[in-house]
Amino acid sequence: MTADPHSDLRLTAAIDGDQTRIAVRGNLDCYTAPLLRAELARASRTPVPHTTVVLTSVGLIDSSGLSALVYGYKLSRARGGEFTLCGSDRSVARLLARTGLDRVMPLWSDEATAAGTVEARAAHAGTHVPATRAGVRGRNVPAAVRPFGRRP
């Protein structure tokens, strides 16, 4: 568990099978994002390839928090692993959609669905399998990685 006594951020990390699970509670801002970055860097040094970040009770994510999530995504992908975000907070889903990051790092409502997606991608490694999920407004959004400037 990582906690700064001057912030409300709480991080809990655990290895579960072939993934590192990091639970995030509290605000993810310029003061607390370095804590998440350090935990993500620590996770990238473990032998497990996949990282799941569970965003529970996250009240605020600013640009530093988004940067920390992108950092974790890049670390996981550089190792050949998957980076998955889970959480049911609609404000987080809206933020990811507005920034276009939901196309790179989709937010899954539960860990079971996210785990199934990772397993499906691993089973079809080397082939393109278009995965979709329900978007913020109910539309289907491709989960494939696209350049940030392009929109479907």
C-alpha cells in the first residue's frame, strides 16, 4: 500500500496470476500522480506482463494523472503486455472519451470483462481482432489503438 500522509490517494498493488492489479482510491492530481507513476514503474519490473489499474472512488484526475496512466500504458506495451483500466465512474469515462484516450486505454466497468478481453487478445496474437465496447453514450467504440488526431 502506498499512501502520502498529505493526500487522500491510496494505492494497493498485488500480483494476480499473469497481471499486476493496482487499485487507486482518491484524487489523481499533480501531487499524487508521481506516487502512481512509481507504482507503475515497480509493476513493470515484475515478471508478469499485464497491468490492470482499478479506478475506484476517484474524485479527480488532472493532466498529471492522465500522464501517469499513459506512462503505465507505455510501460506495459513496451514489455508486450496489456494495460487495462477498470472502473464504473462516469466522470472518468467522460474524461477519457473527451481526451481520446478511451481509444487507446478503454475503461471497462468490471475486471472480469477486462480480463476476458486480455485473454482473447492473447489467444489471437498476431491477428487483428476488432474488439468493441459500449461507449460513454452507448455507441460502440473500437478498442484498437489509433493515432490521437484521428476520429472514426
